Amino acid sequence: MSNLNAIETAIGQRLATPAILPIVYPNKAASPAKPYAVLQHVPTMRDSKAISGDGGVIERGYFTITVVAPSNTFSTVANGKADEIAARFPMGFKLAVNGRILTVTKPASPMTPYPDGSDWRQPIRVDYQVTDR
């Protein structure tokens, strides 16, 4: 079984190398200049692949990577950076996580952008599963 830190580290390293934007990681205070990206991890399931419990563990979840750009400056910067981030996580892409394999299970999907005070936020969703192979 993987641990949450290992999954977050693998995705964070993929996002950061080479850098597209400064990244604000979960539970880490930061105030970089805009534009930047906020990484959020949402684990959704940890289950056995067999009813008997001896078939190995499968883990699923998703990451939301939100591009934060200045408000009232059109959406061009946020959209462009969102496209770059989505391209970094194509469907079927694999990463090693503690001797297991994290696989991106769907195309990375831009979600509905929204204003937030002096920010414009463009989220991208990256779905994954972690298995033994």
C-alpha cells in the first residue's frame, strides 16, 4: 500500500519538473507572485482487489491543480498554464510510488474557472489509481 505523502510527492515532482509555475502544496503556507498553482489531493478510495482481501490494494483519488492568476486581466494566462499542466498528465501516464504504480486514469480535465476576490482561478482535475503493477 502507498501512503498519501508518497502519492503527493510523486505528483508534486511531476508538476514541478520542469517548472510551469510556482506551486503551493497542501498545508504549506506560501504567497508566491501570480500566476501560481495550488495543489490539492483528494483520496477517494482504498480497497482490496479481491473479496478475500489478499488480492492487493488499489487506491484511487484525484488532484486538483488550480492556476491562480490576477482577476480582471482576461483568462488567457490561466488557460495557457492550465493547458500546460494538463499536458503533463496525459491519460495512461505512469509514476512510481513506493514500489507501486500510479496511473493517470482519465484525460486531465480543466474545470469551471471562477473569480475569487482579486484572483481568477482555473482548476484542472487529474484522476489516478495506484496498483501493484
